Amino acid sequence: MLKEKQLVEIDCREVWKEISNYIEGDLTPEIRERVDRHLRECPHCRAVYDGSRNVVRLLGGRNVLELPTGFSQRLHRRLSAELALADGKRL
């Protein structure tokens, strides 16, 4: 009788740290299986993975998008405001 290999659970933070290695196929088989299992069960991490994969595809493709003038500054302000709001909710 074969014993099923017991995998140790992986948390969201660990998945996020390994997402680029996962996309590149640069993980050990055990870690890859743990990330696979987590992505099947966690919609938030699956969204992070999908978004990261899309960014890699966009940047790796031949069709590079030109961003409008001031886009990065507006994005930075928006992200800073969202982080400040999220920090205020944690208090």
C-alpha cells in the first residue's frame, strides 16, 4: 500500500514571495505542489498570480505600452492613499 505524501501547508505570504519563481518554473517539485494546492484553494492568491503572470506577459511581449505623462506619479499617490486608508482601518 502506497502512502500519500503529506504536504505542509503554505501561507499567502510565502506564496507571494515565491510567485515569480513559480511563474518562471524555478521551484522544487515539493514547493511547486504546495503553491499549486494553495492557488487552487485561495482566490486572493490566485488573483495575485494571474495579475503577476499578465504583467510578465505584457512586459515580455513586443507590444510595449506607452504610459501617459504623469501616470506613475498618479499611481503612486493613489497607492499611498489606499495604504493610508487601510492602515487607518486597522487601528
